[in-house]
Amino acid sequence: MKDAATRDAYGETLMDIGSNTDIVVLDSGVSDSTRTKKFGQKFPKRFFNMGIAEADMVCTAAGLATTGKIPFATSFACFLLGRTMDQVLVSVAYSNTNVKLVGTHCGLAVGEDGPSAQMIVDIAYTRAIPNMIVVQPADWVETAQATQALVDHEGPAYFRLGRPKVKAIFDSSYKFEIGKGRVVKQGSDLVIFATGSMVQESLVAMEELAKENINVTLVNISTLKPIDRDIILELVPCHGALVTAEDHNIIGGLGDAVGEVLLDNQIAVPFGRVAVKDQFAETGTGPQLYEKYGLSHNHIVKTVKDTLNKK
Amino acid sequence: MTNAQMDIGQLEKTALELRRMALKIIFEAGSGHPGGSLSATDLMTALFFGGILRYDPKNPKDPKRDRFLLSKGHASGIHYSVLAKAGFIAESDLSDYRKINSAKFLSGHGHPKTPGIEIASGSLGQGLSVAHGIALGTRLQGFDSKTYVILGDGEIQEGQIWEAAMSASKFKTNNLIAIIDFNKVAQDNITRDLKDIEPIEAKWESFGWDVQRIDGHNMAEIMEVLEKPSHPEKPRVIIADTIKGKGVSFMEGKTAWHGVAPSKEDYEKALKELE
């Protein structure tokens, strides 16, 4: 366990589990950034750098999958998915090929490269695709375990990873399971469901809230699809209020995924959402963007208080 | 693996039979793509029944099989007819073509739920990349399998084709064979006027491919090129000059027969020409 970017954990894990000769890794010319480069150096025969050609990469991965290989097709999230809707739908999802789409540099956390590099619609998009599961780990330990879990899972998956360093959330006793949320910290006044980098952001917010005697429960939702209905249905009624937190557009992401479960079960309680407010951001550092576009711990504190006021 | 091997005369006879089958199922379905099915028929007949493709219809997922992909998936009328003739599906399954609750999932465009089909099609431009991935996979496994993919001439207007062309050249994937069904006619227009793909040989050569050009309706020429040993390091493209709607005089070279099923009268007229 250490403080590190989830892309780093992914790259290191690929090296660790790469002796499994079924695993092949593809990249589209950004392997030093996505951290697949080291796998390529250690296992050159099973590494395919397809050049700057995401559509070709995704379909090549699908072809490899039909021969029994387990391809990890990796690029920046914005290009991996932005350029390949058709390829993902037909050659991966509809064909149900065992392709792992790995998008790094997600969300506003990317920072200075600007909105064309800040992928904020990927959860909405991949969640809506039949056969696809969607996973976003929160830290190193979870990324390492989730990478192995994706090897073991037969079928298409989207794995959403981040560029900046994030704090260690879990210790080695943690056991990741696809489709399972996990209570990170137990409180009583309200429950926060957070994903990815927003788990650490929520922990900072909770320290500030605790100073005002507001004690909230934090749940890490790393599988966005299939969403853990059980943990939502168990924790929302007993807390009586909830907040969701994600570095993603407010449409179609974690907030909607949780909201759908509540709607299906006629549960109406105060509900706040921390997410990008259906707009493109701008350049700036990740923390600056989190502050300006409503994702920082300050916004989580405010959203929790506003939501509690409706209780 | 079984390996049906007919002589040229038998292949020509089989191609006629397959043309009749494809037209029949398109006619019965009331929709489909006759023009591009008839242009690809001789090529597919040679691959499946000339002893080129190694396959076992009783074990369609045999890891050591050769692969065939129809990237221009709208020509499913001929693809399913070939799969029935080869024994992957029953001829009786063909009556489900394009119909709901089809037992073998005989959709308008192919899907791997149908035995003998490797990947879903229906969106042009993806098949060459997929075929390349398969060729890389079988090579990694140490098998001598070859992967064949038929592309449409209009299809190579898709940019992804050229991404894949560069990739296969980079990886020296010489167990990959692309066949272009160059029938000169797309849905909207003749391909040349829609967006010209010429000079087609120079394009593929400059992308690092071993380029062969044949008459795609001359069975002897088709067999000769398919029997050529692989290039030591280049992927191969076979540019097959074909005629859209080949074999039915009133369909030949006509954009109108890209995606329309024949009427009863036209169907019966066509059958007489294909005897």
C-alpha cells in the first residue's frame, strides 16, 4: 500500500501478473503515460503498440480475444472511448469479446491539458453498453486487485484510472470483489457514495465535518456497473440522507447509478450530488479545477450540509 | 479438420448453387443485399470448398483452424449459404434468415452466436483490424493458422482500414490475407464517384503489403492466388476485380441491387440465369 496514481498501480500489476501468457497488452502510442511500457519491456512478444490508432487497437484486441488471449487495450480515456464508440459496441460488446478497455487520465484531475483531454462522460457511456462492466479503483491496493479480477472476469470491461497520485485508502487485508461496494469509514448522519479520486477527497471533507460533529459514513463504489444494490439499499434507509461524489459529468455517472436503485425501490430521502455540472471545464491544475468546478472537499462539505438540512 | 477440395469445374458448379441459395434466402426474407453477395460468391466458394480454409464444422472453435471473416457483413446472404453448404449450420436453418427467434441467430449481419462466424459485423472498416488481431493471436500460440478477411471496395474508404494496413505491415503479419471484393459499386454510387479508391495497388504496396490482383470470377485464377505461399514477412492483399450482382444480368453493376430483395418475378428470372 502506498500513495500513488492508479495508472502506476496498473502498470506495476501488469508486470507482476504478466507471467500469465494469456495476458496481452495493447497501447496506442502513449505507453509511457499509461504505464504499460514496462510490461512491453518485460514481455515484448505480448505487447502491441498500435501507434496513434485507437479504433484499430480496440478491434485488434477483439481479434486477439477470440484466440483466447486476455487483451488489455490501454490509452487515455478520452481517446480510448471517444474515438471508438462503434468499435466498442460491435467488436467488443455485441461480439462479447474478452477485452479489457483501460482508460487512464480520467476526469478533471488531468488538469492543464484542458477539456479535450478531460474525459467526463465515460462512465455514462460505458454503463449504457450491454455486456460491459465498469470499474474505477480508488487506490493502489484496489487497482492491483481489480486488475487481477479483470483477468479472471470473462467478458468486456472498462477500467477507469487516474493520472495524479492518490492516497492509500485500503491496507493489504482489503479484498476487492467486482460488484461490491465497501464501507471505508462508519458514521451515522448521512452516507457518501464516492468513486475513484473522490474517495480521498471525501475523507478530507469528513475530517472537517467531524470538527462540527457531523459524522458520515463513506462507501467506496469501485464497480459502477453492476452497481452494488445491496449496500445502497442497506445503508440509505438507515442514514436517511446521501451524497454521491465523482469526477465525472453529473449525467449518467455514479449519482445516476445510485439514484436508479433508489427510484426502483421507491426510496425518497435527501440526496446531494457532487459531480461536474454538465459543462466543459478549462485548463488549470487538478486541485484548482476541483475547486472551481465543484468537486473539491470543500464542495463535499457544503453538499453534505445542504443535504442534511433537507432531512 | 475436414478439407473439402473440389476441382475447378465442381467449384464453378458449387458457386452457381450458392448464388441460387443466397438469392433464395434474400427473396424469402424480403430484404438483404444481393449485389454484394453475388460479387463475393466465387471468392468464398474457393476458400471454403477449394481446400484453402482448414475448418471442422463439427468443431467450429478448433484453436488451430484457419479463420474467415466477412468484414463487408451485409453480404450475409452468401455467408450463411456457404456456412450451410459447409455444414456449420443446417440448410433448414436458412429459412430463419433475418427473422425473429432465428435458431442460429441468422441476423442481417453476422454474429459469433452462429457457428462458423468469428466476430460481429455490420459496421464497415472493423474487420481488417479484428482479422489482424486473430492473426497475431494464432501466431503467438505457435499455430500455422491463416486468417482471411473479405473487404468491400467501398469499405476501404473507412480510415480504420488504413490504420490496420499500417499495423499489419509493422508487425509483419504474413499469416493475414485480405481480399478486396472490388465490385466497383457501393450503396449510393459507383465507388469511383463516391470517393475514388484508386490507385488501389499502389496504395497497398506503399503500406507495405504483398499485392496480388486477379479476376475475382475466374475460379482458376482465384485458386492459383490462394494457393501461393505466404510472403516471408508481408501481409497479403488480393485485389479481386468483381462485378456487383455477378451472374444475374439485370443486377450486374447496378447500385439499385445493393440492398434490395428481388420481387417474385425478378427472383424467378434470376434463377433461370443461374442454372
